[in-house]
Amino acid sequence: MSQRRIAIIRGDGIGPEIMDATLTILEAGGFTADYVNLEAGLSAVEKGLPAMPPETVEAIREIGIALKSPTTTPVGGGHVSANVALRKALDLFANVRPTRSIPGVKGPFEDFKIDLIIVRENTEDLYAGIEFQPHPDMAQAVKVITRPGSNRLHRYAFDMVRKQGRKKLAAVHKANIMKLTDGMFLEEFYKVAKEYPDIHAEDIIVDNCCMQLVTHPERFDAIVTENLYGDIVSDLCAGLVGGLGLAAGANIGEKCAVFEAVHGSAPDIAGKGIANPTALLFSALMMLRHIGENDTAKRIGRAVLKVAGEGKHVTRDLGGTAGTAEYTDAIIAAL
Ligand code: NAD
């Protein structure tokens, strides 16, 4: 029987190291696939290709599922973000980022028990990439929010909340100031909410939301928000549960899904063998659940929680001394 195909982007910086660790753990957990390696990011640019080559986009469109390591994007000038290009080209409209505290892994606050999911809009807002400079001393960016874009995002978020047995969904916005754009986002939220009477719908202004997240995170069950607020709020949440090394994500479209860690290519630690592969591994487990491999995902997830929680073989970002290889071996031993 032919194996399921999965597109792989090994990425830049720590990307290849954490991808190797992740695929080794998946295999040890009993999951194999026909992995199709694709070019993207700085490594592609260095070979004279675009940061997100059209061949890569087309291959992911055809395969339908991709696991992606982080890619490097220069700040200011240089090539465009491979991620933004991919999300737009494949219309990956929802970015799903779960935040869950791991027993034994300490965040900055003692006794925090967090279990929430963030659904971030992924193609609109200030990330639409419409920037111009009408004067040497003035630069402008256009914030784009559309009614259909907001509507399908909210629908996806309410469906996911219901499927996961969660009870509440909070729309995060700044509609008090951004009356037309965030106002439209919020209007669509409450319109869709009427179709989900079993889920408590509420809204909260983004600055208050950040404050509440660090004082009473337990009051949130799920959050749906725009692109920029989602980017910031989800990193804040990652910090609450032990850092970027644990934060997983999925980019979901109507026909394709791309699973990737929240963090970047961490050039400061690349090649040192000390990167934490958990965020990419958790993203891979989201991918397994997406394709119906729930039991394998559960089994591997349990092994990760055990090793991370015990804290004996964890990487430096989690307060340990282990390298990527020792941590990977410990997870495989726990399987
Ligand atoms: P970063 O997430 O790469 O690093 C921030 C800090 O967290 C660094 O100190 C890094 O060492 C640490 N860190 C990140 N991941 C870690 C891991 N798995 N294990 C241990 N420590 C980890 O953010 P940055 O430095 O702002 O960005 C670096 C590059 O990554 C930039 O070019 C940026 O554009 C790119 N980036 C890519 C993606 C993506 O591909 N999805 C996402 C964010 C940033």
C-alpha cells in the first residue's frame, strides 16, 4: 500500500535540527510517511530561488499537508517572508495556536494552569502587505479587514471550540479605536455567534486581554482575533507556559494545512545542537490529529509530557542542560 505523502520544509537556522528530531520521534512512535522535501526561505534564496518558490506552493497545494520548520526573513529590506507568501498563496486563513501548561514545566508564574486555544486570522489586517512611502519622512500601511474573511474565521473558531468540547470564545479586538475595521470583525463575530447558542461568546479589547492573560489566564477558554493582535497575544501565551520552544501552530485553509512551530529560526543557537524540538513536534502531533492519527498523537504526546515534566533531560530553554539529541532520545525511551 502506498504511504501518505507529507510535504516537508526543513527551513533555516535550527530548522533542519528540529525537523530531524521530530521525524525521528514520529517514526519511533510508529508513524511513517512518504516525505517530500521542498525548498523555501533563506536556503532557497541562497540557491537563487524565491523565498517561497512557486514549485513549493504548488507541491503543497497538491499534497494538501505540510510540516514546516521556521525560515529566516531579513528585517527591513531583503526578501519577503516565505511564511506570509505561503499563507496568502494557499489561502491558509486560520492560524491555530494551542497554549497548555505542562505539569512540571515552570512558566514565569507559579501554579498557572492554562489551557486555551488561539485562532488568529492569517491573511488580512496589516499583514496584507500594503505599505507605501508617499514622502521620504512618511510611511503608511493599510489595514485590511473583510466581512467574508472575518465570517469564515469566526465560523471556523466556533466549530473548533464546539468540536473540542470547550465552552467559551472571546473575540479580541480594538474596535473602540479602529471602528470600521475591528468594528466589522466584531460585528461578524456576534452574527456567527447566534448560530452557536451552546458557546458563550464575549469580546475583550486587546490591551485588557493582555493584562487579564497574565493575571487570570484561566478565564479564557478560546480566543479568536485578527492577524497582528494574534501574533502578539500568542507569543505572550507561549511565554506563560514555558516559552517559544513549546508553542505549536497550524495554518488551516479550505484545502491545505501547514503545521509549524510559532518560533523562528533562532539563528543565535543554530548549529549548536541545543534547540528544543518540542514546538515543531507538537505541531506535528496537531498534524497527526488532523489526518486522523489520534492514537499515535496521544502516545507520543504522553511521552513528551513525561520527559518535559520530569525535567531531567530537557533543553536549556526549559531549565535543563540536555542537547536536542539527548532530549530526543529521552522521548523515544519514554515511548
Ligand atoms: P526566534 O523565535 O527565532 O528566537 C527568539 C528567541 O527564542 C531566541 O533567543 C532563540 O534562541 C529562542 N528560541 C526560539 N526557538 C527556540 C527553540 N526551538 N529552542 C530553544 N530556543 C529557541 O525569533 P527571532 O530571533 O525574532 O527570529 C529569527 C528569524 O526567524 C527571523 O528571520 C524571523 O523572521 C524568523 N521567523 C520565522 C518564523 C517562521 O518561519 N514561522 C516565525 C518567526 C520568526
